[in-house]
Amino acid sequence: MKKIVTILLVTILVACSKTESNKTGNLEISGSVDGLKKGKLYIHKLNDTNLVILDSIIISGKSNFETKIQLDEAQMLYLTLDRGTTESIDNSIQFFAEPGKMKIETTLQGFYSNAKITGSENQKVYEKFLKIKSKLNDENLDLLEKELKNKTANNATVTEEIQNKRDKLTIRKYLYTANFALINPKYEVSPYIALSEIPDANIKLLDTINKMLVPKVAKSKYGKRLNEWIAERKKTEEK
């Protein structure tokens, strides 16, 4: 009886192992979550407004992981950590994936903040944009701090000065973002940035970005969406 049970267990384990190793796809993702010995990772994509699971990865004993998924084109994906009952909000890494080999290395304590992502040209471009965005966000936080300090004094001159700086900062944000999209027309991240960061920008500005996209990017997921969004905006604004 013991031999039968042992054989059954070995058969099940081998079957599970084959299932894991037999994953196929044109995107190979490997990496590690330092400090994570047991848990589950999910790879999601955003479908309209819903997150759809593309794959799940079980971590047991070792912090390393690898998997394969089929990706029709370059697009934004999310690597999510299931922390169980913890209420930590640091549980998702946003990354611009593309067919090929990618590597995501991070830690359990700083799952998002410590993430290092390699293997994607679109991701490299996106990270350059995030640096610009971070500087603008820091300037906005400085203005918010001044605004909070001024609440007690309620100095009208300071209030006006803060508002003027905020208006100029908003204009800079739109111009920097649009310019970044314009100088990177051969990357799918370009229309993505336009859609996610400045969808309400001047229609002529969005149209210029759209017309600058190389044919491959114009036909991509985000290229098509940008074109559709511009057409929708034009119809609405003509009324």
C-alpha cells in the first residue's frame, strides 16, 4: 500500500513539474523576490478597466522564479504579489513588456520601490519618462506644503503666487509629456504615455503625436486607442 501511495505522489509531482516547465510563449520572464520564501505572484494585463490574470507563479522555498507567456505585442503588464492577509499597498510592479527575455529583480520589503527591470526597450524609455514625472511631482508636493503652511496665515499674496506656480507647473507637465511622446515615436510606450498622462490635452497636440508614430506603433494596441480617442474627442468637441 505504501509503495502505491509513493508511486502516486511521485506521478503527481512529476506531472505538476511538467505542467510548470511546459509553459510556452514568446515572452520569457525570470527574476527574484529577495526575502520571499513562500507565496504567489500573478502577471496581469489591463483589459479596458479590468485586470486579467495571464499567469500565476508559486514561490516555495526559493525566491527565484521564471515563466513564459504569449504576448501579441508590447504592452503594459503588472506583476502582483499576493501578500495574504497583510494590508501593504506595495504589492504591484508596473512594467512595459515586449516579446523576448525580461528580468524583474526586487525584494519583499520594497516590492515596487526596489524593482529593477531589464530586457525591454520600451521599459527603458518608460523609466526615462518616469524620472521627468518624478521631478514634476516633487515640485507639486513642495507647492502643496507651502499651501498647507499658508492656511493658517491665509496670506492672499502667497495664495496667488502658489496658484500661479501650480498653473505653470501643469503647463510644463503637458509640454514635457507631449514632447517626450513626440521624440519617441518608434516605441509603443509613446501613445501609452499620451493616453495615460495627457488624454485631455489640446486635441491638436494629441493629433501631432498620433501623426508622428511610425506605422508599426500606429497599428499597435495603444496606437489604435490613441487614434480612436482623438476621433472621439473631435466628435464631442464639434457638437
